[in-house]
Amino acid sequence: VAAQKCRKRKLNAILNLEEDVCNLQTQKESLKKEHSQCSKSINLIKQKLNNLYHDIFSRLRDDQGRPVNPRQYVIHCSSNGSVFIIPKHLAKSEQKQDNRKEQKQK
């Protein structure tokens, strides 16, 4: 009787584990689909942002009316919502300062 109960517990454990495996496989497939959809959404947003970036720079002019070169300038959004066009070398140095501040806070 004890051996029968032991075999039954073992069989139940195996069945429960098989069920868990099936559930995890289903969950894995669902997460793969969700990941794929998120990746597509991110790529679409990146493309839209890139198009917007180029559209903005195609309309910008300097003080003499010449087009602003997107290779020399970047669009910078401050924490208060202000938007600026600044030279790339300034943006890089500002980004380094921001990274240092974040590291110090950690």
C-alpha cells in the first residue's frame, strides 16, 4: 500500500510538471509574440522620429537664412519641455555631465 501511494504521488508530480511545462511553453510563445510586436512598434516610432527630425531640420534656417546642417546641430529637449537647437559638440559635453550626475546619484 505504501509503495502504491508513493507511485501515485510520483505519477501526480510528473503530471503536474508536464502541465507546468505546457503552460510555460504557451507563455513563452505569447511573450515572443509580444516582444515581436513591441520591437515592430519601437522601430516604427524610431522611423517616425527620424522623419520628424529630418522634417524639422529641412525647415530650420540660421540668421542668414541658410539651412541648418543636421550634421553640426542636434535638437535638445530640456526637462522643462523647452526645445533648443545646439551644436553637437555642446550636446556631447552636456550628455557626459548628465551621465556623471546620474552615476553620482546611484
